[in-house]
Amino acid sequence: MRAGLSDEVIGQLADYESSDLDESWKAALRLADHLSGSSEGVLPVSVYDDLRGHFSEPQILMLGSLLAVGSGWQRMIEAFGIRPDHFIEGQPGPWVAEAT
């Protein structure tokens, strides 16, 4: 939300494939899914071709780089138990699933 995304857009991210998000967003989210570990191995040609339909080669590399740094950063802060600035003592970490 700090980046200017609306509640509507954020609500569509969990099931972006069946959402009405722009196809360029869906292509970028497929790359994010692949880089985050939901898929293994080399990026499928179909995903790469889809990216090339919306982004230039430098943009694809920039997007991949930003996703890799973000994913690595998240893993590092979880591994070291770093808490956000707004953490309140006794509050579970953001990666701890809430009981329902």
C-alpha cells in the first residue's frame, strides 16, 4: 500500500492468474513465483516469451534482479530473526501463522 497499490489490486495478487490485472503484471508475477521457489529449474520458455511480450531485455533483467534481491533479503531477515521497526515485544513474528 505504501507503494500506491489499491486494496483491490492487493486483493487480486493471491489468484492473479484469474484476476483482471494487466497481462504485463501477470507476466511479472509468474517470474516472481518462479524465482521465489514455487517452480524449479530454468525459467520455462513460455514464461520468458510472455515477459518479452511486455518488457525489454534490460527490463526483464532489472525485474529479475530486484526480485532476487527482495527474496534473498526476506530470507536473510527471517534467518536472523530481524524484527520490523513497529515490532511490539511479545508479538509473534510476521512469518508465524496466526491460529484460526
